[in-house]
Amino acid sequence: MSEKEETTVAPVVESVHCRLCDGGTMRRALIKPYNLNVGIVLIVAGLLCLATGVLAFLGLLAVLFGIYFVWAKKDVWLCDKCGAIVERI
């Protein structure tokens, strides 16, 4: 990159005004998009299938999907007044 070229970085916004309730402040938050219990059930069922050898391929897929369901997180805006959740883009 030459000396004349400058890179611009978008500013990080920590909070915005809530348009749904007209009084709250929306802050950045991380939430779990999937049900934690479903992920745990998938992991246990997949491990049982792998241990018995019955439908081992489906058991492996269930374990992988269960791990994804347990660990996945999503960036959203969360209003402190009305509790509205809006996906961050």
C-alpha cells in the first residue's frame, strides 16, 4: 500500500436508540440462537448411537449438530427498556 492510500475503518457503535419503544437504548449483546436442551439431547442420542453401532453415521451427525447448537452465538441489538431483539448486520 502506498503512502497516499489510507484505509478507513467503520466506527464501532456500542448503543443505538430503540425505534420500537422510543425511549430505550439498544446495546450489543450475544445470545444463543438455538435451544440448549436440544443440543444436549442430540449429543447424548448421538453418543448412544455411536456406542451401540446402530446408525453410527447418523449418530456422528447428531453429535456434530448438537455441539453446534450448544456453542453457537449470535450478535444482536437488545433494548434495555422493552426487551426487543434485532439482528445485527
